[in-house]
Amino acid sequence: MRSSRLAETFYFLAIPFVAGATGFFFRPGPWYDVLEKAPGTPPGWVFPVVWNTLYLMMGIAALLVARTPHENRAVALRIFHAQLALNALWSPLFFGLRSPVLGLVDILLLILVFRRVRPLAAALLLPYLGWIMYAAYLNAGIVALN
């Protein structure tokens, strides 16, 4: 029993970072550097700091939901996994295909899948929602300016 809880904890803490690993393979480069950016675009070092923090919070939120007896728990976890898949697609769409439009569509889809099962879990996802909205603004700025 104890090892299964440890495995569950590891899984939910690790899976957001696995989704985020696409950012390692599809990085900004010279193509991105020359794009006009939206006002308020932070320096590049901010993105990995924020994303790593958000991935940890997302993992904790998912773990809390997984351990909460609730009629919508399974649905909430399916939505969580679906939004992680969409999150994982953003870097390949934006940087790999050099498609800010597809990146923007992906971000907007992510915003639509947030649901609540447990208030604390929802609160842990609020910074993620805020960052996604900010990222959508940055992404839309690139679309509009280029």
C-alpha cells in the first residue's frame, strides 16, 4: 500500500514535467529572436523558472484531486491529462512548426479545460491559469506583430 502511494505521488509530480519536456526539444532560436514581441515580454530566463514552478503546483493539484473521493474525480483527472497533452503540444507547434497561430489555438484550448474538484487543487492551478492567459497575450502579440 505504501509503495503504491509513493508511486502515485511520483507519477503526479513527474507527469507535468514530462509534458513540459517538449520545450527542451523545441527551443526558441534565431527564428524566434527576430520576431516582434508583445510589450511586456519577459527575458528568456523567466520562462523556465515560471514553468518549473507551475509544473510542480500542477502535480500537487492533480495529486490532491486523485486522493479526494469525489464523483467527478475521474473526469477531472482525464481533463488534467488532456490539458497536459495540449500543453506538451505548444512548443512543437510554436517553435517546431513556427506557427504562432497554432500555438495560440493550443493555449486557448488549455484555458477551456480547467475544472474544480477540490478547492485547494483549484487554487494551485490559478497561477497556471494566469500564466496561460499571459502566454496567450504574448503569443497573440507575436501573431499580430508578425
